[in-house]
Amino acid sequence: MGYIYAMSDVHGCMDALKNKMTKVDLSDDNKLVFCGDYMDYGSRSGEVLRCIKDLQDSYGDNKVIALKGNHEMMFLEWIDTYRLAKSGATDEWGMPYWNEWLDTDRGFWTLKSLITEEQWNFFEKVFRNLSDEARNIEAMDMIVSSNKDIIRWMKAMPLYYETDTQIFVHAGVDEEAGEYWKWGSNEWTLTGAFAKARGKFCKTVIAGHVGTHHFWHDKHYHEMYYDGESHYYIDGSVYKGGKLILLRYDTETGKYESI
């Protein structure tokens, strides 16, 4: 008998993560799958990323699996964009490279959680006097200097985790491709599409990305959603005052439950 646990869309909510981890048993053959979106919105993204990486370092990446979500994708694209901008490179039309990730970081919460107090104090003093490009380059340099190991780890994150009967993924897969879903599913489908697939599929899909309240059209609903066929959705919108859903699958009985 063993368990596979799954969580998704922690979004910088460290207290909720710590609370749920008290219910996770990683002894024997048990596994834990994180289905992406560890950062942004909440104020403690850096701690969440470090916690999950430390868990994986301690137990191994065959026991603690951390998948890439669209927020990790956007963050890494932002870093690459401003590395290019810093080098003086331009796009195919000769325009400076641009990316909006930092502009979407409310109150610079994610930035602040990823840099030192000294770096933050300096950034807070100067950012209003910098051009948009210079501000992004400064923030990028600070984050990279303090998080080289985290960034390498994030870049290496897989986009899905598969068992004989299941697919764990951030957003979903190309279900029109059926058993050939791997070939039909591009990066966007796996991490960013708002497909909300339901119905019978060749494997059970466990995903986050879409808040479960969308399935019931009820903004107060934040429980695990099961479509009665092949889909479990586990984004409980914790950063909006919802809950961090912890799914547990019993490998012997085939039972899924939220704990």
C-alpha cells in the first residue's frame, strides 16, 4: 500500500504549504507531486520555492516531483528577456526586448521574497528614477545573483509526471490526441491553457491552474473538483482566501480524497 499526494498553485502562501505538509507521509514508496505555480500573488514565493527544492533535495526527484507551471514559465522568460536586453540585443524589428512580469508583481512581493534585505532597500530607493528597461535589468540581476541554484532547478522542472494510469500536470493535455497526447501537447497546453477538460480520457488527469470555483460558477467553492470520469482539479485559489488542496491517492484501492 502506498500513497501519491498532490498539490498545486501554492502561489507564495508559505503558511498554507507548511500546514498541508504536516499531513504528507513520505515514508516507504509514497510520493508527492507539486503541479506548478509556486510563486506570485502571495508574499513568500522565495520561501515556497526553497521549501519545495529542499524537500526534493532531501527525498530525491523520484519521490518529490516538482512540475513547471505557467508562472514559473513567465518568470524564466522574464529573466531571459532582460539578459538579452542587458546585452544590448534587439528583436527582429530592431526594438528592445520587453516582458511584463515585473509589472504584474503586486507590491514587488515576489521580487522582495527572492532578494536580500540589502538588495531590496537599494531597489526601493532607486526604482522610481530608472527607465522601465533599467528597472527590469536591475531586478533581474538581483534575483539571479541571489538564486542561481533555484533558477537552474526551475529550468529543469518537467512539464508533467506520468504513472501507468495517471497524468499529473499544471494545466492539462491535448485530449483530442487521445493516447498520443504527448505528441499533441505543447508547452502552452501543459502549463497555460484554460481548457477545463471534462469527461472520459485514457488516463486520469490531475491538474491545477484553473480555480475549482470556475467549475461550479461559485466564487466561494474551493474544494477539489472531480468530474465523475477522468479529471481531478486541485487549485483551491489559496491566495484569494480559498484553500490549498492536498489530494491523496491510494495506490492499492485506487481511491482519491482531499485531506
